[in-house]
Amino acid sequence: MNIPELFSLQLKNKFPQKNKSVGYRVDKLLKVRELLTKYDEDICEALNKDLGKAFSETRLTEILPTIGMINYACKKLHKWSKDKYFSTPVVFKGASSYIRYEAKGNVLVISPWNYPFQLALYPVLSSFMAANTTILKPSEFTPYTNTILEKIITEVFDQDEVAVVHGGIQESNELLDHPFDHVFFTGSTEVGKIIMNKASNHLASVGLELGGKSPVFIDENVNLKEVMKKISWGKLVNAGQTCVAPDYVITTSKNIAGVVSGFKEYVQNAYGKNPVQSEDYCHIITNRHALRLKELVDDAVSKGAKVECGGQIVGERVFEPTVLTGVTKEMKVMQEEIFGPILPLVEKESIEEAISFINSYDNALCSYVFTKNELVEKKFMNETISGGVTINDVLTNVANAKLPFGGAGKSGIGRYHGHEGFLEFSNMRSVMNKKMDLGTSYFYPPYTLKKSQHIVSLLQKLRSFL
Ligand code: NAD
């Protein structure tokens, strides 16, 4: 079916879909969960072919969060979908006031290649649980994952409720020419601007889950070995192709040697003496993306940075775990989101210097601070802005299915995960039901002296409230 036909099919189903019961939606979510178990091996194989990702890493970072999301949604959907009542001002006596949570209507989800399974299915299921129709356009770089995604989706959903359109920029643009009610995009900040611009032609609301440079500050007096275990894991999972990966580390000159040795030790423990040969070490999505990483390292070295370890492409789409010291803001590696296994270390001698460095960049998607000092923690929280924070670890704020997830400013607009995932895709329709009208019309013109006095006395009451 071509895009215009598919869009009209879903448009026709907008109202029937909007009124599907919560029970119907929960049943379908559970059916998806069943298929995640049935096709567990196929999903892992697909991710292995697309990204060279280990089966265990796929289970941990793709399947597990999706099941967690389904479980939480199934438990809460009845509650979230209930009308929410508010008190009604006395001038509207006899009426009831409430929010009715309804579908936004026809939704488009555009997803990236880096966690191609969960970043497609998670928003699609969030949209479905809020009773929308949904078209998914996954990334063109992950053909194997897209095949299994489509298999699961077509086994559970009719085409007029959830459907997949394959393709790249051209297909995204063709889809965006249609008047969707909501567009949910996960990808780069640059493409996010294009999506928002195109969505504005139809004034579709947008959810933008974007990227950026997520900083880490490491204070002194922490256990550097333990800290570096966490940071190195967060940097190297999915070979650094994680939107919330620690992009760079800021720490004092005293800490630098320990940070470098902690990284090297983690690499050896996690991936062995020859990490690039480890089956547990994820590949880079394409050769072109690997070459971009090499260029970042070469540019940094040409401007005075030192490669402490790694720095090379080895074989097909594999990039060595890399640490750079002596980096400056003039280097490309400190200007773009890295999105690969390269960790630059920036030397700053105090939390104040670190904060002013962080604030010289756009707001990050996540930021991380390792400290035992409550004052440092408080200063970091009070004087920086990001979509999310983990204190004394990395990434884990995203792993809690109950916490909302999203960016701040240039790292994104809107939130999903948890209750916010339902709200992101819902139209909060405000309703005042005047079953009985006990006299609002009293305030209609003509404004007699008695009415005018009444209005003034109402105003006076409000002015002296509290
Ligand atoms: P991308 O922006 O290149 O592509 C994302 C999607 O947009 C793909 O489906 C692609 O086909 C489509 N697309 C690309 N260019 C387009 C254009 N000009 N017009 C219309 N559609 C277009 O992103 P990517 O390379 O797939 O993913 C990496 C980026 O995504 C990183 O910046 C990363 O930080 C970000 N990301 C963010 C999150 C998050 O949740 N905030 C999660 C994962 C990735």
C-alpha cells in the first residue's frame, strides 16, 4: 500500500480507534509482549546483523525496557485513562469539570538506528495505548531489525491502527506532507529542526527526542576505579552510539591518570586483551559512520590532543575504545555529539569551572556527576540544565520505566516513558458538563447596577484570596 492510501486508511479509522476500550488496548500490548518472547532469538539475530550487537546486550537494552514499559502500562492504563475531576467555581454551580484523556488522532513515529528496536516500538506502543492510529517510519540503516519489527506489528495490529513504512529521507518527507495530528521523532538535533518545520505546515504537535553532548563531572575523593567502571560501561555499551552516553568527562588534573587507567582496566575486564575481536563489543552502524569517528580523532590529534588508547578503525565497522586527553573546544570532537566509543577528558580544577564549561554548550539530554560532596551535587543540580540526571552513575535515570524521559531545549521537546508516555500521545480534553445550569446567564448584559456591584464584589473576593 502506498503512503497516501495508508494515511487515508488510518484517517478513516481515527474515530473508531479513539474509542477502543482500555481492555482492548491492554490485550494487544500483552500480545506484543508474548511475541517479544516468541521472537526473542530473531530480534537478537537481527540486531546482531545490523549492529554486530551481542545477544545479551540486545536483551538488556532493547527487549527488557520494552517489556518493562508494557508491564507498567498494562498495570496503569485503566487509571491513567480515567476522567480526572476538578472542583468547579461557584459561579458555575451545578456543573462538573473534568479532563477526558483522548487520543490525539493520527500519529507518525520516526525512529533512529542506534537502538532500532526499542526506540521504534516504545513510542509506537505509547501512541497505541493512548488510542491513536500510528505509522512507524524506522531508520533505513537497520533492515534486519525493521523486518522483525514489521512482523511483530502486523501479527498484532491491523494496518489501520499500526503500520510500518520503510525508507529514508524521501519517505519521511512524503509522510510529513500528510496532516498527522502528532509527530514523534527520535534522532539528531539537526533533523529534528527539519521535522518540526515540516510538521508546522499542518500545525501537528511534535515530540522531539534529540541528542547533544551529555557531560560527566568527576569530583576528587571518589573511588576512581569504581566510577570509571560505570562511565566506561556507559560509553562503550552499543559502542557509544547511545543518545545518553557520557559524551566527555570533566575532571581535575589530579584525577586524569586514574581516569585513563580506570578506562583501560574496564576495557580489558569487559572485552579482553583484544576488545575489537570481542563478540560482546558492538560495531559501528556503517563504514561511513566509523570514518567520521576516525576523522574526529585525527582532527583532535592535529590540534594537540593525545590518544591515550585506541583511536583506530579495525576491520569492518569496528572502532577501538578510545580516550583522548589534552582536548580543547577548537577540536571537532568537542563540537559535535560524538556518538561512538571515544571519551575525551577535559581538565578543570573546580566544580565552578566545570559548570561554566558545561553551560557553554546547549542543554544536554542527560548530565552526570560523581561526588561524595553534597554541596557539589547541589551546585551541579542548581546551576546546570539537562533533560535528565544520574548522580553517581550514568544512563540509569533512563532505565526506570516510571521516570519521564526527554530533553531540554536543543536536546528535545516533550517527554515519554511512564505516565508521561501516555500523556505525550493524549489530548487532554477539558470538559465542563452543565447538566444543571443554576444561573451563569445572570452575568450576561445588560450590566445593571446590581450586576455590576455583584461582579465587583466577586473580584474583591478573588483579590483577597490567600
Ligand atoms: P537521524 O536524525 O539522522 O535520523 C533519524 C530518522 O530521521 C531516521 O528514520 C531517518 O530516516 C530520518 N531522517 C534523516 N534525515 C531526515 C531528513 N532530512 N528529513 C526527514 N527525515 C530524516 O538520526 P540517527 O542518525 O538515526 O540517530 C542518531 C541521533 O539520534 C543522535 O543525534 C542521537 O543522539 C539521537 N537519538 C536521540 C534519542 C533520544 O531519545 N533523545 C535516542 C536515540 C538517538
